[in-house]
Amino acid sequence: MQVKLFATLIEFTGKRKLEIHGPKTVRELLDKLEEMFPGFKKELEQGYMILVNGKNIEHLQGLDTPLSDDDTVSIFPPAGGG
């Protein structure tokens, strides 16, 4: 699957896009990203949003949202304003 990173996650990982194969859920993907970039999950504590194919995982199955190698996962900070 393609993983797109935004904002401070680009600075943290040094990557904008990653190709990752194997994780079957968002939770497994985050575990994989933590293995690749120790401290990744701590970065997410700042309130990042995760989209799978453009849909917020909060409106899907949360961290248990299933993934396939054809999916695009975007991880970015929520936008502020009003």
C-alpha cells in the first residue's frame, strides 16, 4: 500500500511517501511504521488524522480498519480554523 505522510511526520521520517506491504489493519500498519521509525506512534499522540482511500478511519473501523496492498493511507495533522 502507499502511505502518504504530511507536516511534521515528513520531518520525523524524512519521507513523504512509503510503499509498505503486509499489514492487514491500520493498527498493524502503525506497528510497522513504529518498527521502521522508532517514536512514530508518539508523534501521533499530537492528534493526527488517518485516512484510508480518502475516508477517515473514525468513520470506518478505527484502528481495526482492514487494509489491502491497493490502498492509500494518508496520515496528517487535523486542520484548524473555522
